Amino acid sequence: MQRTCVDGVFRWSRWQPDRGVNFNSYFVQSETGNLLVDPLALDESDGRQILERGGAEWIVVTNRDHERAASAAAERFDAKVAASEPDAAEMSLTVARVLADGDEIGPARVVALDGFKTRGELALYLPRKGTVIVGDALWGDPAGSLRMMPDEKLLDPARAARSLCKLRTVHPRHVLMGDGAPVFERGYEALSACLE
């Protein structure tokens, strides 16, 4: 598991040669409850590091396609799973908490998004860390920039673009995503360039 420049936020990844990007998962350590976001399978070393840092209270799945290894992680850490209402109904695991726009979970505030690949796409805003974590709403590709997925994969591209303006209003310093390279220090600029 790799430390990031965001204090208390760690990442582990799996290279996807067909797409030329990493798939990423995040561990957020906080006094208000540790989170795992969109967990991929963990190796022993990564799992041990999470346990040494207090384990995880919640696993947040940002969209139903990022269910990934959430069930195994929930069992390993005795954690509960949270997801949006539209996506929770279409997932194979038990969702203990349904998240809506503005809800707080651990150190994060939920930002519900609209028009994306799944009806329940959400992002997490970590106000004390100036950080936004997204699943498929943005791709870090090419590295150092942000883009939306191709229009044909979106339910409504125009609605999706307008929805991302909610993320810009929080002026994120860092934008971490499930697909591609995270953008550190210049998240707001990269997000603005993407939307413009």
C-alpha cells in the first residue's frame, strides 16, 4: 500500500494493460472512522498495514461496478458496506448503509453525481484534506490530467458534466480516482480544465 502526499490517505493499485491505466483503491485513516474506498483484492502486506492503522469501519463503493473485492474486505476487517441507494439494489453484497447527497461517513461528505454509467455514482469529499475521491466519474488519463469516460458509456453526458461542477465548488486540492493517475496539488485546475 502506497502513502500519498495527502496525510492519512493510502492507495493500492492493479495495472490494467488493456486500458493502459491503474485501477486504484484507497484507505483513509481518520479519528472519525477509517474508510476503504472501492477496494481491490488486498495482498497480505496491504491487509496487515490496514490492520496496523486501526482497520476499517466502513467500505464505500462509489458505483456498483466498483464492488470489486468489497465483500472480502468487509469480512476481513469486520467492516460495513455503504453505497448509494440506486446502486445498492443492484449489488451482490449486503449494503448496511445507503448514502445520499450531503451525508457524512467517517471523515467524508457524500457528493451524489448524475448522468454517469450507473444511476448511483457518488464521490467523497474530505474537507479537512482538501481531497475528492471519485470512482468512474473522472479518469486520470493521461497522467496529470482528468477526463470523463467516453460519452457512449454515460447515461447522459451533458448531465454528467453539469454534475461534476458540484466537485469544482469545493476547490479540491487533490483529486483521487478509481481509474488512472491521481492528481495531487492541482486538482482544482485539472478539474476546471476537464470541464471547460
